Amino acid sequence: MSPKPRTPLLAADGFVRDAAERVLLIRRKNPPSAGSWALPGGFVEENEDPRDACVRELKEETGLDVVVERLGGVFGKPGRDPRAHTVTVVYVCRAVGGTATGGDDAAEARWFPPGELPSLAFAFDHREVVAALLGGPAGPVAG
């Protein structure tokens, strides 16, 4: 029998915009990057589809019910997560219910106009992820 391959951890994050085109971010409550802004999301559980993990994590962290509209991208640069090599599948989602509020390991959830994203450091590589999903280089995202 071959040895089990060593593979990255898998996470699923959600990129959500409202009718006013604002971007939903959460402020992380726990390490790593406690206090930093990030996309809502988290680790995919065993036997869980990444799309389902995204929907679950957004409900837990933001109180929102979302539907996945499309794949936003896959981000897996080594070093992006200080805990371990982690690959994140980012889905573009649409909120269909609930009110954005911090929950689970999110201290708060807040909508930001694209031109007014927080200038504080983003957790992980989410600054670049948000910039890519807004359709441009990392430059337009403050920080």
C-alpha cells in the first residue's frame, strides 16, 4: 500500500455583495489574525462539499442565508495561512435572507463600499482575493 499523500487543508470562503455593491467582510475574533478583516468562511469538514461548507460558514459567521452563484477562484499560495498550507475555494454568493451580524468566530460582520474597504491589514491573502474578485489588481484595496 502506498503512503497517504500529504495534501493541503481545504477551506471555503464566500464573496458576497449586496444590491448597493458593498462587500461583506468579517472581523476575525480568534487567532490567527484576530482583529483583522477577512472574507467569511472556514475549513471544509470531512465528507462535506466545499459549496455546502461555504453556505454553512457564512450562516455561522454572518447570520446570512446565501446561495452560491459561481466559483470565484481557488487560492493556495503556500504561506497564505500561518497554521498550515491551506487551499481556499472562494465562491461568489448572493444573500437571500438574514441580517449581517458577527457570530461563531467572527467578532462582527459589516458591509463595505468597494472604495471604502478597511485600510487595516486583511487576514491571510484576502486583500488580494477581494481585489481579484472586484476585477483588478490589489492596488484598489487599501492597506
